[in-house]
Amino acid sequence: MKKNEDMAANNFPVQQIATDTTLQSGQKAEGYATPTQDTTPQMCFFAPKRVLPIIFLPGIMGSNLRITSAERQRLIGQDNNKAWRPDDIGAGNAHENSTATPRNRQLRIDPKTTAVDIYDPNGPSDVSGDGRHSNVTLEKNFNSPLLASDPPTKKDGRSATQKARQRGWGEVMFTSYGQVLQHLERRLNNTFTDGKVQAEWGDIVNADPAAWSPERSKPQRAITEDEFRKAVGKCWFPVYAFGYNWLQSNRRSATATADRITAVIDSFKKGGYECEKVIIVTHSMGGFVARGIVHPDIGGLQDKVLGVVHGVQPAIGAAAAYKRMRAGFEDPGMWTSFKESVAAKVTGNMGDEVTAVLANAPGGLELLPNKTYGNGWLQVSINAKQKDAWPKKGDPYEEIYKVKGKWYSLIREEWINPSGLPEDRGGGSFDQTIDYIDQARTFHDLIANTYHDTSYAHYGTDVAHRCWGDVVWEVDAAKGADLDNWDSWVIETDSKQGELGLTPPECYAPGAPHPPKVRAHMAAGTEPGDGTVPQRSARHQLQSGKFSGVFEQAGYDHQGSYQNQNAIASTLYSILRIAQKAKWKDDPKEG
């Protein structure tokens, strides 16, 4: 009953559950007619009866969303139901998003009128079928026995790409996650040849894990060949990607995703396979969803998850969330990096563009630093001297996020509801945002100490990818400016990218002289990390005492972490260590 109550807490659409039917109908032998002169023996491969699915959960903005409201499409003048598809960079939809006004961003990317863009092989191609999910394209050397194309003689046969889409690969940002999905699928299901470990596994088996973790880490021991055989022997590892509506609360996403995981396990069992648990691999905010999945009062799947691999998780939040709501995403400029610049414009490189989305999105607000992040991370410095810092009493919700009308507040109220719609038609308000912040606090408290007992982690602690551990407003005040009443200054100009012009409120009185200029700018981030998650947040998860392996790494930014070979290698290693813990029915009895 508790889960049903949570699902009905808001008028958000309940996400449909889609499951993969590939090779789940039981063991069957199939033959195909060939010309009599073709004497090539037909071979039939039987999948192992043991199945340990890998469930990949993306980060914020990493799941593709569709619009569920015809009225919304009409209001923004859009002829398709695409809400969020970051793989479309360079295509028309990306242009629509990158040039969208705050109003259209609010209306298009709204938790109340969006859902995960799930693949339906029988649906219209450009709406839910292969055309819509054409972001999934497999590498030429991709080879998995579980995602092989059907022979052309098979009636209603499917290609390997279509089977991957059926696993949910098209639900996520494939440009960020396609490489790791293919790598895990291919490697985990190609392990032995003639009883010998395939040569490709030489990078993991008997290899020193220190090679993947040049920074400070919890020491790891190499996986021996015997351990490798125990982990992967007679077992199938189908790799799934489950998108979730990152605009909605991660609590809701955890509940919905737990249902999808249960459906996958049940479908394998009905097909005659032995499948009791899954392994979850996460990116960024997907770690919050995973922690909700194993929480007894949210997803309740602690006994159906064998272990979790957390990648670049902002375990206690990231101050970059504050920075981006006030100053937008970082745009390096078209001449520096066309792709990164377009990506910043799509996500919003102005504060009002980001606020129009995240102030109305419970999930996005849950990325703000929680009370465990510490005191004093939001600072005001005037003429190079620190004036004040918050939070002071360990409560960022009351001391920062819910503070109204200050020039350094998180929320600029006029940016919340550019659509002008009333709340009952999907518009926003300061009070609604405050309600979402209260929900974020409740969720933070719920999962604060929740990690699976078998957890692994990798993350960046790179000085080349510094980020906002603290957010500092640096004020340059001209001589004669009223520095004693700095807390009451009013925003006169705002670049929406971290540059403010401030003035005392009394200057707005009729006939009042204009005071000396006061300029403020948001300082660059200084803490090592991955450009988004500072090392203090990533490292905090280790205090739970539940992490068996930790890899501190360098050389990648936050969104591109799973395109880094060290991150992928440490993920494979972590999966194998977790898989060793699997208990199968025909295993020898211990003792």
C-alpha cells in the first residue's frame, strides 16, 4: 500500500512497464530450410539456464522523455511529442531545445506531462518504434551471442539493433552510454573459447586494479582465473538500460524502476531460467534511484539486487546545481567545442532557462547539497574579504533554498513560471517549488544511510576538472558604496550567467542619487572532481562502510565518464566481484 500511495502523491503519469522478451520464452531449438547443396551443419546454441541481468541507470538528463499532453504540444507549437532527446544534437529537435525560450522549456520539460520514451517495436516508427529509437546504432565489431540478428529466413525476425532497443538501450542518451552498454554486453557474454579464458580478458583477469585508479583508492586485489570462472561460468548477463523520468522525484523513479526489475526477473523465471537477482550499474543521479530501489520503504528490492556499482555519484549533492540555476550550464563557446557548446545551449546556458525547468522538477532539486554536505559552502566575499557563508546550522533547505528575495538566493522568483500558466494547468509558483524542496529534504533523509551491502564505486578527483565544492559570490564595490547593508542590495542587472549589478534599495526612491556601482560575479569552481561532482560528495558515500571497492580516477568529465576506459574497466571488475557472490541451485554445498 505504501508504494501505491507514493505513486499517487502527485498527478504525474505512471510510467508504463516494458520488458524484454528476447530469449525469455524458454529453451527452443530452431532450424531453417536451406538448399540441398548447402551441407553446412546448422548449429543450435542454448543459453545457460542461469541469468544475472545487468540493469544500467543513467544520470539526470540521461533518459529520453516524450510529451504526454496534446495541449502542451499545441502551446509550444510542436508537431511531435519529443520532450527531451539529447542524442538529437545537430537535428531539428536539438535546435528547438537549444534556442527555446524559458517559457517553452518549462512547458516542454515538465514532470506532470512527460514520460520515458519507451521502445514499442509494433508502434509507429517515428513515434515509438525504430525511427524514434534510431539513436541506438551498434559498433561494427559488436558481437554478443544474446543480441545476434535473426537469419533472414526467420519470419518476423529482428536485428541485433532492434533487440538492443527492446532492452531499453534507446531510452537513454546513447552518445554517452552506448559505449559502456555494448562493452558490458559483449565482454560479459564472450568469456571462454575451447574452455580457455578469451585473450581480451587479460586486461581484467590477473591484472592489477591499480592501473585503472591512479588516484587514492581502497586497495583492490586482482581477480584470479578461478575467481573469474566462478563469477561468469554457466551464466548469462543480459544488459538492460532503464530510463526514468528524471524530472520527477527519485523516490517515484525508484518505485517504478523496481517494478520493471521485478518484471524482468519474473519473465526469466517463467521462461524456465534461474534468475533471482540483478546487478545495478549507475551513473550520477541514477545512484539515488538505486538507493531508493534497495530501500525497504521505497523500492523494497534489497533481496533481489546482488550488488550495485555507483559511477560518479553526487552522494550528498553537488553545489553545481545551485550554480546552474543561477548562472546556467558551462558553455565553452562554439569555436572551442561545437558539441559541448551545443549541449550547454540544449541544457540551458542561462540561469533563467535552467530555473524554468529545475524549479518545477522535484528530481532536479534533489541534486542540491543536503545537510550532510556541511556548513559554509555558499559564500559572499566583498573586496576579497569573506562577509558571510551559509548554511550556518547545517540546514541548507531553510538557510539557502527557501530564502526569498535575497540577491544571493537560489531561486529568482520571476524565473519560476515564464509560461504564466496557473498551477492547475501546469504552471509553477514559489510555493510549489518550496514544496518540492521539502520533498527533497524528506528523500535525502530517507536514503542518507541507504546503500546496498555489496557496493562498488568509481568517480573523478581530477584537478583538470575542477567544480563547485563551494559557490562564492565575489563582490567588487566601488569606493563609497554602502557595504554595511550588503544583505539588502537589490539586483539591478543580471547576465543570467553569474554577473550581477547590485544597488541599495533606497536608490529606487524618487529623486535619489545613483549610488556607486557594485558588481558581483560567481567565482569559478576550485575543488577537484569531474566538473560537476566535487570529490567531497563522491567520497562521502564511503563513510557508509558498505563499499567493497573504490576507484578514484582522473581523465574524464562527469557526463563522459562511461566513455573512459579506466571507468569501464573498474565497472567490469566490480561486476565480476559482485557476481562471485551469486548463489545458484546446483552450487556445491559449503561445509
